[in-house]
Amino acid sequence: MHIAERLSGETGRDYAMRVLKDNIIRLELEPGSIISDRELAAGMNLSRTPVREAFLELAKVKIVEIYPQRGTMVSFIDYNLVEEARFIRSVLEVAVVRLACGLITPEQMEELEDNIRLQKFYHQNLSVERMLELDNEFHRMLFWIANKRQAYEMMDRITIHFDRVRNLAISAVKEHKWMEEHYNIYEAVRDNDPEQAARLMETHLKRYQVDEEAIRQSYPQYFRHHK
């Protein structure tokens, strides 16, 4: 498990939330694994209270399951919850990319293009962690361009189910179409074509459905099986 440094001014609860989410998305904490609040608190130099508060917040979005006397378990991947998270992202991001078309500056265009170049570089160098970071950064930048930072923060708290699948897709899927899709979205924004940008974003966020079979075949142990 990777424990990042605590940010200046970050509360213990927020720090614990950030570390837990990052490790769950990156599968450092695998679905089905048990997390000890005592061990996590010791590793982060926190008391157990903020860690327990973080567990409660993550349980609200069903990314962990709390069992009294037994501990806290990372939930198995449930595609019903993944689809709900994708729906939320689609509603927000399709609207945001439309707005970005009319607001983007030349400097922001350059930053988006630089991001895509870096995605290609790290893909060629097989850096899965950096690829995911740059993917997230691309989407975040569009919210910043559209002046919807609070909307991004809200979305980021509740789409962790979708993010786990995105991370798995980087390893499980041979052809990474999402980099090409990012570039096409960038072109539509650059060309001030909100309708095209919106269509491309909606298709892009449905890619996990295309990749589902490859992901399930590579990681069957990570999925919840509905009766």
C-alpha cells in the first residue's frame, strides 16, 4: 500500500480518504481485501478516528463494506455501480466539454495537447500509473477551462467505481482507443464545435462497456457475482 505525504492544511479525515481512494483505484487495496483501521492509522501517523470517518464516507458510496468485529473490506467491483458512476460523469462532462469550446484560451489548448503527448509517451513506456494520472488530468483540465471546479470536486468523490474499471482497462485492454478519443475531443474543443465535442465525450465515457469482456477475463476475481 502506498501512503502519500499529507498535504499542507489537509485534515486527518481528508488525508485518510485521499490515501484510501488512491490505493483502491490503483488496486493496491484489492477488492475483497480487509483494511485494518489500526494499521492504517499507524502508517499515516493519525489517530483511528479520522480513519474510521473515512471508512464511513467510503461506505456511503459502497466502495467499502464495514463489518463490526471483523473489519472493513474493499467492495468487489459491481458493474451496476460502475454504470451509475459513468452516468454521473457523462451528464457533467458532456455539459462541461460544450462550455469549454467557447472558453478555451490558446494557452489551455497547448496544455491539453501537451497532456495528450505525454499520454502517448507513457503508453509507449508502459507506465500504467502515469497514464492514469494523465487521463485524470485531461478530464480535470476541461472542468477548469469551463470554470466548473466545484462540479469536478463533487464528481470526483462519487465516481470511484468507474475509476477502478478505468485503471483495470489500461492493463487488460490491448488497444487503448481512449488516447485517440482524447485527441479527437481536443480537436473538437479547439475547433469550437460543441456538438461534436459532446458526442465524442459521450462515446468516450462508454468505452468501459466495450472493454468489459477483456477486463472480466483478465481479473475475474475482482467482480461481484449477482445471484
